[in-house]
Amino acid sequence: MLHRNALMRIVGGGRRSPPEPDLPAYTAPPSYTTDARVQQGEDDRVTIVGESSSRSETPTVEDSPPPVDQLLHAEPSSTELGDADRSAETLPSEEVVLSWEPDTDPDAASTSTISLPGHDSASSVHRPRAPGTLADEPFGAPPGYSTSRTPTATLVYTFSPHSFNSMLLLPPPDAADTRPQYHIAIHLNCFIPSSFITIVRRGATENGQHVGEFEMGISEKASTVTIGQDRKAMAAVFSKTGSHLSGEFRYRHAGREFYWDCRGPRHKCFLMSTRHGVAPQPLAVYHRPGVPHPQSIQANVHLGQLQVRPVGQEHFDSIVISLLIVERKRLTPSGKAFGIV
């Protein structure tokens, strides 16, 4: 037993342990947060001071702009002086007068002359003017603009459906201005479901200029008319004489009174005068659906048409609003039938 232990000590003592690997010297992990400070001296040198590194950079002459005092006191070069002298010689020192020779015929082509003081007539600039332009417009009227003029002939407008609650008043296709005249929409009064508001706007959309509106329902006492910011009761501006469907109506606005004669198939609108009474000629004539105008070129007779004479163009707003009130009065059942006053 003792011999065996001695042998094991001899064998174990003869073993050599494996050599340890060569490991690199321990280094600290890199720092990701550096307490950097920027110092700027009088010589414009920028130094970045950190924990482990310091760097100094000096900008080159090309990168740095010249001092401000050198720019202020710098003298212009000979090239710049030469350009300034040439520009001063080109522009006259006196006032430039533009003159055009008037033409006897506006449609005749002519030229416009620009005369420079201190120069002879040979140096004047002649520019041709396009035919059809007026003499007081040197370069003609600006393109892309259409001038709206008052019609000089009688026109027949059509009430055409536009959406489920609106319609447009359209001029005839052969009119000088074929844009929609009015946009007419109906809205429900949410507080009084039996009352409806008719809004008239200029143009083809509900975003056009507000012309006027009126509200009517079963109760006649709650009816109102609004023109601009002026809101009045319907009874104060509108009156009726005669039967419910075929009667005479009067509408007053802005010191004028309009008289509608609805005793026939065609409703005629006249301008009332305190001196002469009813005017001899109507301003407009409304043709109900199914009663077309003999001169109308519209094939659909199921639409209402409004014939407006040139004298009625200036009263177009009042004619349309009063006509809409007349038709609402005529076609709406009387409140007395429902026991409502």
C-alpha cells in the first residue's frame, strides 16, 4: 500500500501542466460618453477637449471669409466700374415718356412708339399693336377674361334641376354668357320640420354670393324674407289679392313694388309706379311647366321658364325671389285647410 502511494506521487510529479495561453493585456472598455468642450480663442482656433483625446484644427485661408472691415472699405475693381459706367450710359437721366398715336379705326392695326429724351426719332422703339385692340390699350386687353355685359335682347331662362334639393336658372345656349345665373336650394328647418328655407345664390354652386332667402311653412305668421342683412316678416313685404291659385301678388323691396298677375297660364311681373300705376310692359313673364314659350328653343316643356326683357335685368334678383314666393304661395295648401292660421 505504501509502495503504491509512492508510485503515484512519482508519476504525478512527473506530469507537466499545459502552458497558459498568451492573453492580451487588460484594457478598459471604450467610453461612449465624452465630456467634450469646445474652446474658441481669439485666433479662431477650435480645440475639442475630451477625456482621452484632444484635437486642434485651424481653418485655411480659403475656408474663412474675409473680415467685415475689409469688405466695407474694399474698393471696386476696374471691371465693376466699367460695367457701372456702361449701364449709366444706357439709361437716360431724364424721365421716359411713353406715347401712342390714336387711331381713327379701333380695329385697325397700328404701332406704339416709345420716345426716349435726348435721342432722335431714329432711336425710337416701334411696337405693333394687335388688331381689334383699343387705342388706349398699348398692348391689348389681358387674355383669359370675359366681360359680363347686360343683355340687350329678351332671354328665356330655364329652371333646371341640379340635385335632390336644388335647381339652377340657366340662360339659353345661344346667350353671350351661358353661365348659370342663380343657384336655388331648399333646406329644412330642424326646429320646425313643417317649415322650409329657400336660399338663392348667384352662380352655379351653393358657395356663390348670397342674394336672399325666405322661410315659409304651414303657419303664415312665422314666414320671413331676408335680403342681405335685412330680415322682415313675410306679411310686411308680400301681399295677395284674389283666389289662391289665380290671383294678384305684390312684393315690395328697396322702395320698389313689383306686381305679379297670375290670372292666366303665364305669370307677368310689372314694376309699379306711384305716378303711372302699372307699367305698360312687363319686366318678366314666367311660363309654368307644360306651358312653353313660343320662342323657346328648349325641347323639354316640363321645366319652368322665365322670360326676362332687357329692362328687367337690373331687377333680376327681386324678380326671381318674388317669383319663388308666388309659386310657393300658389302651390302650398292653405293653412286653413289644416286648421292653422
